[in-house]
Amino acid sequence: MNLVIGGSYQGKTEYALNTFPRAKFFNQAHLFIKKRLTEGRVKEEILAEILAATSEGQWVIIADEIGNGVVPMDANERNWRDIAGQILIELAKEATEVHRVVLGIGQRIK
């Protein structure tokens, strides 16, 4: 499994498609995490679900970095931001490669 991260609308998906053309893609992982949290799931369940879904074959997980901006005033938004960051840290530990994309330019950071 590989992980591609970056800000919104920075070209992550196109970069991933060009860099890993034979892979399967789990896109917008940050929104998947948000949906699962609204369903009452906890961090460990969400992480396990993502890892199980991407366990066979070559997968690329694509996610926005949502922790680099202004801290949300809403408690649920702050919780999502924190948990998404924690899950992405765990995914990065498991990933073979981690790439960060800014302005369509990707850089391998692991």
C-alpha cells in the first residue's frame, strides 16, 4: 500500500494515476473517515476497515492533509481533523511509500 497526501486541489489524484498506473485507488480517505465518524465508528475501527480494504493487491490511498489550516471552532470538526491525522500517521507507518503533492508536484517522503 502506498499513501499520497497533500492539500485540497493540489493534483494528488492525477499524480497518483501517473505514478502508480496499475494500482487500485482508495481516494478521499479523509472524507471516508469523516463519514465513518458520523456513523459512530471509532478510530481503531476505521483504521482496521481501511487496512482490510487495501490488504490485497497494489493500493494507493489518497487523502487531503486537513491539519495544516485554521483549527475549526466546531468540536466535531476538530475531532475529525485529529482522528484523520492519527489514522494517516498509522497508514504512513504501514505504507511502502508516502508521497506529498503540492501544486501537482509530488515528492516521495518515505
